[in-house]
Amino acid sequence: ASSNTEILSISDPATLASVLTVGVKNTIGDSRVKVTYEPENVPAVPPPVPDIPAEHLAAMIKATVKVEVLDDNIAYLKIQHIIGEEMAQKVGPLLLEYIWDKVLPTSAMILDFRSAISGELSGIPYIVSYYTDAEPLIHIDSVYDRPSDITTELWSMPTLLGKRYGTSKPLIILTSKNTLGVAEDVAYCLK
């Protein structure tokens, strides 16, 4: 890329974005990458979580999470959406009852992110921390947001609602080409 100075002469921003998109895709082999020119872009601010009763939130979570204990005491946990910190605080006890109390006593776990296409950044430390020790804290990731020029540091959490699954039990993570965004980051961090 540093030797290709022809792109410096492209004056149309949309054309330059298109040329850069092709170049970046070919370089890193990720077909999802796209360079765009958006002079009027205003970063989207996620709407606040509406005040929904915990029972309704739990029903929504149950619809996006599948949990079961397989033969040989292996937990299977399929997650389609990574909830954020605010939602986790609202429905924490229900999460423990519906999901965590079932998988905690197992001897191994399969985390299935093959259909996980959405999630919230603040949910990454919650999930990852259940598979780490309380101390020392671990730097999980740094996420840079270009429009706001802010880097968010993600660290494991010293205290959690419920017990940790731990670091000594086998953990298998399933991903696919459909594992996107936050779930992709969780899988990478757990790796």
C-alpha cells in the first residue's frame, strides 16, 4: 500500500473510498470491511434501555439464549445477542436462575456464538470475567471509536453476580462466518 501512490491523485472522495475498500479487502481478506466517505456523519447514540419489567426482559433473553446440559456433564450455551451492562444489572438474578445455575456445576462448556450477530460493548467484560480469575485483573481489549476519538479500555471484573466458571474447566467456543461484532470480540478475547 505504501508503494501505491496513484491513489493520492484521486480527488473524488467516493471513488477514493471505493478504491480503498477493494485494497483493504484484498489485503486483510475480510469481505465485511468497507471504507466510506460520510462528511455529514453523526455517530449513532444507542437509545436508553426502556423501563421494561424484569420478567419481560427475561423472556427476551430466553428467546436469544439456549442452555442445556449434554451427556458427560457438558454445558451447551448458545448466545445470539450479548447483553450490555445496564441490562445485565436489571436481569442478573434471572440470568443466574435460568442460565448460570444450570451450567456452573458442569465439567466443561461449549459456548456457541455461530448465530451471534448483535450485542453491546459493555457486555464483553461480563462474559469474559466469568472465565477468568478475580485477581489479577486482566486487560481484555481496547476499542477505539474513530468519530469520537475515544479508546475504551475493557478489563476483567473483580466481582460478579454469581460464581465464576473458572479457568480450569475446558471451554469450547463455536464461531462461524455469522459470528459478528461484539460476539466476535468475546470469542477472540476468550481465545
